[in-house]
Amino acid sequence: MISPAVDPDFSVLLSVSDAKRLLHRLNTLETKKPPESLSSISEMQLNALSEQWQKIIHAKDINTVDENEKAATDWLISLFNTLFGHPHVILVRGAGEPEYFPAKDNKPARIEFAHGFFQSGLHECSHFFIAGERRRQLSDFGYWYAPDGRTQAQQQAFERVEIKPQALECLLTLACGRSFQVSQDN
């Protein structure tokens, strides 16, 4: 559970001057050439993924919430693996709790997200984006995990670690046109 001291409204986390600096940095990044790994992805592939997403969010032929969730999750996996898959890392549905496995024996790193849930996939992608090269060499990005029954100090440390991934997850979720819910679990 997020402690009362942590404000889940991410819009208040930046001062006006920090927000302006961030906007300037984002605008600067926008004008730079894409990384080499992205240059091999065709505009046709990206357009196809964009069209797929539009069909999913405006679907009238998907009968249930579960079918829509599965379609959205399939799309997320396809998008991530198109952008980051060869040969570095793949995103896959997990049967249990989320976990990151670094590359080993010429196999790509693997991000398994919880129970095939779209939101869990976005959350685990957020951890990957924030982790950096060093942490990507470590199982579960080198994060410790303590099961239910944590001390208050352990829970507060856990929440501090989760602020950045949840903030990025929030941005990704909103970019997908979905509503964001702060993760209240451990």
C-alpha cells in the first residue's frame, strides 16, 4: 500500500521550473536521430502497430472485457518486442509474479509480467526503461523483494523504489488512452 506521505498525483511531483526543464529536454530529444536499434524498424511496421491499437481501443467486435484485455496485451507484447526484441530483450506473459531475467547463453533477456495483465506489462516495461545497462545484467534488475508482512521501514523503502516506475507507467498508460491506477499492492 502506498503510504499517506506519498502523493499518487504525479502532476504535483515537479516544480514549475523542473517541468519547464523536462519539457525542454524532451523537445531536444525529439529532434535527435533515433537510436540505431530503432532505425531498422520500418515505418510500415510502426503504422501497422498503430492501426492495431486504434482497432483495439475502438473495438466493437470484442465481446468482453477479458477479450479486450487480451488483445491489448497481445499488442503491447508485439510493440515491445518489435522495438526492443532483437537481440536484447523480450516481453512475455508470466503465469505468476513478474520477474526479469537477464540475457544468458546467447538468449535474450526476458521480462515476465504478472498473469498476462496489460497494466503489469506496462509496469514491468517501466522498470526496464529505468533500470539502465548495469541493472539489466541482474536478475529482477537487482531489486530486493520482501513478501507480505514487511516492516514499516521495508515498506517505505519499497515505495520509494516504486515511485519512478509507477510515474513512468502512469505516462505510458495515459499515452495508451487508458486510466491509470496507482498500484496499492506490494
